[in-house]
Amino acid sequence: MKTKKLLMVFLIYVFTFTIISEIQPSPIAEVSEQQIFPISTTYKQ
């Protein structure tokens, strides 16, 4: 029962996050790009 409740909470979290990202696509995309690109450039060097 505990795992089922945890799974439901996780699904709700993912669902709400997708709705927020659809409503505001640009800020989240910019933040993710800013976090990903510096890491990739540092590993290349």
C-alpha cells in the first residue's frame, strides 16, 4: 500500500510539472539549457 501511494504522488507530481511546462515553456527550457550546457562544456575541456 505504501508503494502504491508513493507511485500516485509521483504521477501527480509529473502531471503537474508537465502542465506547468506547457503553460510556461520558455523559462523552464532556458533554465534546463543553462544547467546542461555548462556541464557539457566543462567535460569537453
